[in-house]
Amino acid sequence: MAMKSVNSAGTKKKVATPGDVSKDEQVGFHKGALSTLAKEREEMLKILSIVEQLMQMHVSALKELGVDLEKIAASAEKSAKGKKLEESL
């Protein structure tokens, strides 16, 4: 059963429901969606790769400047655990 809705002009129009669309059209729709999403995923991976490279460059630069990121991370983790413990009391 198709649903009906009213458009901005106030006239009724038929809205397609899954039962109204042929199997071939549904297959085409889903294949197209997957193709688009796969391309989007590829682009997201490219962006992630660039971000990772930039982060590594900054880490290297900080190491060259004598900043110990591992020590800072351990200190931050210890501090976070301490706060969590205090909150639970």
C-alpha cells in the first residue's frame, strides 16, 4: 500500500514504498550506495593517513626539542587515574 502525502501546493502525491519499487531498482540503488560509500571510505583513509603523517612529524620535532612525550603521557594517565579514584570515594 502506497503512502500519500500533501505537497506544498496542497495536492496529494503518491510516495513510493519498497513494495512499489522493482527488485532491479532496489538492487541498483543498493549497489550505487555501496559504490559511493566505498569511495567515501577511500577518501577518509587518505585523510587519516595525512593526519597520521602530520602527527608523526610533530612528535619527531618535539623529540628533537627534548620533550619526552612518553613521560608526559604517563603523568597524564596517572593524574587521570588519581582523579577517578578520588571521585569514587
